[in-house]
Amino acid sequence: MAKGIGFIGIVIVLAAGAYLYLGQVNEIAPNGTTPQTTVSFIGVQNDLLAMANAERRYQASNSKYASLDDLRTNGDIQVPSRKDILYSVDASSSHFRITATYTGADPKAPKHYSIDDTLTVTRD
């Protein structure tokens, strides 16, 4: 009898632990995206901030914003290579917008993240 009660106790503890674990996974991976995709997009946000800071440094020296090729050539930044992510820049003399486009298979993942000259990261 005591073994049966002990077994039921273990099952209850395991169920409670699974419930808490799944709740934390949903916090980390909102909207049903996979945790790997979420971690990848945290890296993308960091990449966008680094590229935006490189744009600001370039603008301070050259009085205009640069394309990704100009930033690479000038040595201001090493544009990261991430699986399923493409980076693009729309730059003028007074404004820039850097966009990261997701081309992967996760249908619930955000398709675009971008940052502009105000250093505001937005998710489209």
C-alpha cells in the first residue's frame, strides 16, 4: 500500500515538473516557435545592434550611411552568417534601415526584424 502511495506521489511530482517546464519553454519561445529559432533571433537582434552601431561610426566619419558591402570593405563590421537569415541595408545620407529576413521552415517564426537610425529594433 505504501509503495502505491509513493508511486502516485512520484507521478504527481513529475506531472507538476513537466507543467512548469512547458510553461517556461513557452515563455522562452512565444507564439509556438521552437526554442532554437528563438535563440537564433536573439542573436539576430544582437547582430542588428552591432551593424547599426557600425553604421553610426561610418556616418560620423563619412557624413553618410553605408551599404553592407561598404561596411565590410571598410572593416567596420564582420557581417555574421546565420543559417536561414539574410541581411540587407537601405541607406541614404541621413537615414538607414537594416533588415534581417528569415527564410527558414518554421512557419510561426517572425519573418523580418529591422533596426533604423534611432536604434529601435522592430519585428514585422
